[in-house]
Amino acid sequence: MIYHRVALIGLGLIASSMAHAMRRAGAAGEISGHARSAETRAVAREIGLCDRVCDSAAEAAEGADLVVLCTPVGVMGAVAAEIAPALKPGATLSDVGSVKRSVIRAVAPHVPPGVHFVPAHPLAGTEYSGPRAGFATLFDNRWCILVPEGADRAATDRLAAFWRALGANVDEMDADHHDRVLAVVSHTPHLIAYTMVGVAEHLEIVTESEVIKYSASGFRDFTRIAASDPVMWRDVFLSNRDATLDILGRFTEELFVLQRAIRMGDGALLHDYFTRTRAIRRGIIEAGQDTPVPDFGRSAVGQAGE
Ligand code: NAP
């Protein structure tokens, strides 16, 4: 056991996967949880997700050794303010938000003295959300990035041990670097997928039935990513604005290079370009970062999210 009591605030995909993974590993003595809506709390109780599902975030956090904010990033500051008086001295406060600098800016001012704030981000997800979406193997062989930024060393090491018990590999980074890396590997690709699906929707010459019928040609993978939770992704782009806009600018420049090569019939450029991108794909497979998520009869064939 790594923590006697763990509290999960927000009970969606990530929190429910953490609960299953904690049980698998025996990483927590007791798991308490809270979600905003009565419906989600009722589902969590029905499926026995936590040992205790509480009607308030403060009640769930009270007395916990580890409290993890698992809500969309846009509300983490408000949730931290709400639970701050209930946090016990010596406890660790963490989160799983996909953006780190804005979360630190919003949460840090509310952290009481004696509580260790160690932000984190598990790079694992699917396009599903809610308390029923979680599964114990979500974090297996994925990376969890800790962003301690001066936090207590022992508290950081303990949180790292916790994430390793949940199946993840652990790295540390500063928040700005994290946000830039994620803009490249996750945030901008999601924006491009949303855009491509939007393009198909607005294209009048391709009927809706044709889009669906021929989707295996590549479009299907975009739709899977573009099915990711709208609230979560709205918050991600608004919170990681600068890095995403920078990478999007670079993406647009590259797109113009390819557009020009197509117009000029420059096959050599296209061939060289696609040869380099294929090597990146092979590197991902060799690093074991392409294992599909389990299919719970939902026809998920890959891994969207992070
Ligand atoms: P999710 O499945 O949509 O669940 C979000 C949960 O937060 C729901 O239980 C929701 O409650 C609750 N919530 C929202 N506002 C709240 C509030 N003010 N107070 C208390 N609870 C509140 O989301 P998720 O995919 O697990 O994502 C959670 C966090 O993990 C996000 O910050 C996201 O950036 C990060 N993350 C996501 C992924 C991914 O691919 N999905 C990967 C890594 C990290 P209700 O159901 O009652 O509305």
C-alpha cells in the first residue's frame, strides 16, 4: 500500500481507471470520490467504483493522504479552493490535467502550508468519458509526467511510486516544457482531427453516407480522436493557447510545403517527407506505445486521448 487514503475529485475516465488500477495494485487502503452531478455519483455507487462516494468534494478530500483532481482543467482552481480547508497537513495534492502551467497558476494559490502540491499528467486516454469508461490497464506502459517544480522530494517520490504501481513509467519535467511537448504530441493533433472531421461535414459534394461508408480510408481514425470529450478539449486549448498556436503555425508552414510539392509535381519531396514520417511511426511501435485499448464491445480500435 502506498497511501492509506486516496481521494479522487471528478469521477470520469481517468479517475475510474485510477480506481481500478489502484485496486489491482493494492496501492490504496481506501478510495473516496466525488463528482459534480448526482447522476455520476449514483453510477459510481452502483458500480462500486470507490469505497466511499461523497456528496461534496471537501468531504471526499478530508483526511486523505493523496487527493487527485480529475476534473476538466478549467475548474481545477475552483475545486482546489473548495477542498483546501479539508486537506490534512502532510497530504499530497495532485491532478491529472492535460495542461500544467495554467493548472499550477490556478491551484497553487489555494494550497495550504504543509500540503505538498505535485502536479501530474498520465499520458493515457481514450475517446470515452464518464465513470463507466475506466479500466485497470489504461496506464500500463504509458508515461506519467510529474511536474514537481520545487515540491517536497519525498512527496514527489511517493507519488512516482504510486503511478508506477498503477502501471505507468514516470518522468519529471517543468510545466512549460510539458505544455510544449503535449502541444506537439497531443493537443495540435486533436485540433487537426477536429478540423478534418469538420471539413468532411461541411463538404457538400461528399454525402454523409459516403463519409461513413468509406471511412476506413483514414477518416475513421480522425473521427475517433474527434469524438473525445468536448469540455475537456475546450479547456485544453484555452489553457495551452500559446504552445498550441505556435505548433499550429509550424503545422501550417509544413502543410504549405506539401501543398506546393503537390502543385509542382515534386514527387521526390513527397517521397522523402513520407519516408521520414514513417520512421517516426516505427519508432513509436518499437517503444511499445501503440498497444490498442481493450475493446469492451464498443468497437474502439486504437487509443485516442493521450
Ligand atoms: P471525464 O471522463 O469527462 O470526467 C470528468 C469528471 O469531472 C466527471 O466526473 C465530472 O462530473 C467531473 N467534474 C466536472 N466538473 C466538476 C466540478 N466542478 N466538481 C467536481 N467534479 C467535476 O474526464 P476525463 O477524461 O477523466 O478527464 C479528466 C482530466 O484528466 C482532465 O483534466 C483531462 O485534461 C485529463 N486527462 C484526460 C485524458 C483523456 O484522454 N481523457 C488523458 C490524460 C489526462 P460529472 O460527470 O458529474 O459532470
